[in-house]
Amino acid sequence: MKSLIFSESDIRAWQAGEKTLHFLRMKKQPEFKAEGCRSACLETPPVWFDFWGLKGRDKRVKAPFRPGDKIYIRETWRWSSHKNGDRCACYKADNMCQCGIMARVAVDDTNLTWRSPVTMPEWAARYYAAVGSITPAEVGQEWVWIIELWKVD
């Protein structure tokens, strides 16, 4: 299953219902100064997009997700041990454990080893989302994907 990485502030906004859009930098930027972008009209909903420049050069780019894709949200996490010896994942955004228990150690404790969201396996994820839509947009000097997300249980 595909995934997206959220920061701690992204997670808190997601929990509060305030985050529905995610901006993801395009891994491969157009090699030329793109003047615009449009759907390649190869399918509905669009997944391929054409970029054009002043010289009319086109570049076709495939979106990383399709509308309707189910993804899991990766976040900063660590292993947590409970008094009964059980281990589970604990999340930095709110210091809650996967089992629903608040961690006993403070988030800012220097003895903790937090793991990068990149290392989070799907089984440790607590949030899933469905891609509602995906659109390319130029933000500053870069192209990004604007991804509309819906909460999924």
C-alpha cells in the first residue's frame, strides 16, 4: 500500500479535522520552465498530466496516486514498553501508543529514540486516507502535487 509522510503538526491538524490537502513536491521537476499543465485526457479521473513551455515542448508526468487510492499515513514513532511487558508503537505527535494508552515517558525526554516516519511499517500506522483528487500546481519555483485526502477507518 502507498503512503504519505506527515509531520507532527500535520498529524495534529489531521486529528482536529483541519487537514484535507497535502502538498507533495514532484520528484522529477520539468527540465524546462513550464508555463502550464493540463490533463493528458488519457483516462478519467486524470492521472497523467502534460506540461508545456514557451517553445511548446511537452513533458508527460504521471501522478503518484490515483483518486480512490487508499494510503496509510506515516509519522514519527518509537517502540514503547508497558508495565505488563507488552510492546507497541508510540507516536510523537500526541505521545499515544498504538494500544490506546498514553505513554509514561514525556515526548521531549532525551533518552527516547524516535524513528523517522520513513521507517514506519504499515502495521504501525494509525491513520488511513483515501485520495479524493490530485492536481499539479506551481508553488514558487517548484511544481507540487496537491492531494485532497479523506479520512478512512
